[in-house]
Amino acid sequence: MYLLNQKSTVEAQAIQAKKAGKVLSLLSTEDKNHALYTLAQSLEMEFEFILSANEKDLQAGREKGFNEAYMDRLALTKMRIFEFSDGLRQVAELDDPTGKILLSKTLENGLEVSKISVPLGVIGMIYEARPNVTVDATGLALKSGNAIILKGGSSAINSNRAIVEVMHRSLSDTKIPKETVQFIDSTNRETSQQLFTMREHIDVLIPRGGSSLIHEVVSNASVPVLETGVGNCHLYIDSEADGAMALKILLNAKTDRPAVCNAIETVIVHQDWLKKHKTDLIHTLVQNNINVHGDEHTLAEIPSAALADEQDWANEYLNLNIAMKVVQHVDEAIEHIECYGTKHSEAIITENGETAAHFMQRVDAAALYHNASTRFTDGGALGFGAEIGISTQKLHARGPMGLEALTTVKYIMTGNGQIR
């Protein structure tokens, strides 16, 4: 009886979201922007309430022995709350992605054809530890005219509950119905699975989290899925890479926030570069507590490294461990990335433009970098205000998904009696 009632509750929330979303889709850009500014201000004013709830989740995490990387993703601070609040303001300042005329033409028979961007409808968001996703996803959904159903992980239940409570109170002062933002206040996995099959109420599911969550949603959902990807990201340091630049980028891409998906997990080093810069590389690794798991060639140059196995090449460490492979040619690096990469973010450091172009052409990934850190694969960093996830698939959306990724199109034909 409990699960039956729970299913009825989730379905009722989906129905409410769909109904409220129709109201939202008719609102002006000004109305949506006003709501985002209001949300941002409310979240900042009530940061202590949110932090108090977050501390409950952190305490529970400490008792369960969550690792440092997981705790970092779970933790909120005043600065982080103000950062995602500011992200809402940035989204408000972006162009409205809906109502754009993407195509306009007149056929020979006089039929006028237009293609217009419109909201997807209702988005089901299933995610794990990061409470900031609750805000980022909501802001992007509302600006793009979509209702959203939020199902966060059990580890962040108190944080998400508090954030949604603040947002609901805030939306009451706007033209956007608070029912456009639905929060499934349950820690049971069955509630996530119920979202998988609600095709009549939900237009798209977006999973954001670890590989097991993403695989579960992609494998079991009958609702269309916008697949976000695991970040086994690589940095290739070419023989013609500037030494100081390579070390600076390696350090940033690995240590700025090791627990995020755009941090590098494997560094591939050309043997000539390694021989020339070995001392500086080892110093950088030791000074920043980066633990190396390398192939036999790496161990020959860096004896303190552990011997890497197959799992290391595929591992998304999300901490200060890194895999290292030594190669003799850029194509060896590309082949390794093709074998173990997750099509997320890949980078090459080189002063040779032809080598960089070859790398960019051959490597299949959502984001590619030449002489820059992979940490820029982020909606905020790329000027999207926020992101709802980073897609590694190729249909509809790829890379950091901002406002445009949350729209679809409809065709409008205007005639004067044409028949076929």
C-alpha cells in the first residue's frame, strides 16, 4: 500500500508539473527573468537556513564514511550558495531560447513555412550528491520555459529540501507557478524508477552523477534520455609542449577541484618531453600530493609511481590519483584516448599547430582543448550561466547543456487554401 501511495504521489507531482508548465510556457521573458532574480535574492538571504540543512547531510556523510571527494561535492558554503545564486542572474541575462524563428521560407505553392524554438515541456532531473544542481537545473528549466521534477540523491536530501522550500516561497511572489518545480521528497530508489516510464507526463530525463546512475537510467527508461557522461579526461603533453605551460595546466586540471567530471584522470606524456622536464614534473607531482599510477616506461622515469593496471586507465578517480602513460607519438596518445576515454573532455599541450590540428580532428569528444585546461568544460565558464549537465552523446545536444539544449522546435505552416 505504501509503494502504491508513493507512486500515486509521484504521478500526481508529474501531472502538476505538466499543468504548471503550460502556464510557464506562455509567460514573457521579463516575467521569467524577474522570477530568476527573485530566486537568487531569496537564496542569498536564506543562506544560513540552507547551510544548517546541509550540515545535517554532511554529518550523516561523515558517519557513513563518505570519501573526501564525495564530501566535497556534497558540501555547501556561503560562497557556493552565492555563486549558484549569481548563476541564476547570469541565466536571466542570457537571451530567451524560446520563440526564436530558426527558419522562414515560402514554398513555390505560396505555403509559408517557419521553424520556431519551443520548450521541451517537463524535465525529469535525476542526480546525486551536488545540491547546486537543484538550483542550476531549476534556473535553466524556468528560463527555457520548462517545468522540472527534481529527484536528488539521498545523501543530499536535507540540503535539497531546504533549497526547494526557499525557491517555492520565492516563486509565490512571481508569475511562475511554484508547481513548475517539483521535488520528490523521498530517499527510495523506487521513486526514481517511477519517473523512467511516465512518458505521458515527462518529456525528457536527464541523469547526472556516477556511471552506475547514468547506466541505470539509460538502460531502463522508456522516457527519452539526455545522457550526461562520466569524465575520464586525458591531458596529452606533446614533445613540443612548453614545459612551464604544461605543468601549469596539468596542475590546474587535476587539483583545482579533483572531484568534478572535467578534472583530468590520465596524463599522457611524450617520452622526449618527459626526459627533458622529468625533474620539474616530479617536483610538481610531489609538491601537490598527486599519486601516480603509471606504465612501465613511467616507472622507469618516476620510481615512486605505482604500476598501473587496466582499471587505472578506465578509472574516474575524482581525487589526487592520476594515471600516466608514456608514448613515442601523438597517434599512440590518440589510440589510448579512443580506447579508454568517455568522450567528455580531452586536451593537448603543444606548440606545433599541425600536431594540435591532427589531435583535434582525430579525437572524438564533446570538448577538445589546445593549450588550455579541461576545467573550462562548464556552463558557467563558457558563458552559459549554468549547465544542466555535460552531454557526451551526439543526438540533440552535446557538451555543456545550457538553455538551447532544453528546447526543441515546431513547424508552423501558413497557407491560403493550399492542398496536396
